[in-house]
Amino acid sequence: MRSLRPSFLLTQLLCAMCLSAPGLGRADIAVIVYRDSPVQALSARQVSDLYLGRTRNVGSGELLNIYEHPVDSAMRERFFHDLNGMALKQINAYWARLRFSGEVLPPISLPDDRALLIAVRRDRNAIAYVDTSVLDDSVRVVMVIK
């Protein structure tokens, strides 16, 4: 059996410690809109209302096209937990009830941060949330969730 070098073991130990420490190794979540959108900034309440289907307008006069991560994704779970303390199970049940009523359309689900960035770059009425590590100057950040 081959022995492992001490530097390899030390690297593995440091990685494990960083990943298990609260808040470390985890980027913030940015709520983004089209770069030239009239929307300059949003409160947590406004973002929550948008993503819970309570409104589709934040004062700019235009309806927003709301994009999000897949229904059972870790990013969506983190977003709702950090935004308003809702567990993924709660949010999925909430949207199931709204869909059944037929009154409100849920956000448009896209597979990942890259797809969400592309959608927001192309749609002047778009809003989405992404990991801050993928941001560039092609979109405007209107809120950051720590």
C-alpha cells in the first residue's frame, strides 16, 4: 500500500476545515437585473414579494420576468432560506397551492447561474439571483443576500 505524503494530508485537512466552517467557501447571492434596467435597488421585502408571486412590478411600471434556479436546487434552497427563512419544502408547497389556484405563474426555472446570466443579459425586464462569484459587468446587482 502506498503512503500519502504529509503535504497531501495537510491540504486535505485544510480543505475539509474550510468547507465545514460556517460561511466560509460560500459566496453571497446577488439579485440581478438587466444592465440598463430602471430598477436601481430592491429591498429584501420587494425581492421576497416578487419570488413569492405577490407582485411582478417594483415601481418601474413594467412587469418583471422572474427567473430562478431549478425547483430542488441547493441554490434555490439557500436563496429562500437566507431571504425569508423558508425551507425548500415550504416554498415548494406554497407554489403547488398557487399553481393549483391558477392565479399566479411561478418564476421561470433555468438550469444554472450561467443560463440565468444569459437570460438577464437578453431581457430588459428580467430579474434573477446568482452566486456572486459568477458576476460580471453585463448585469446590474440590485441586492445582495449575505
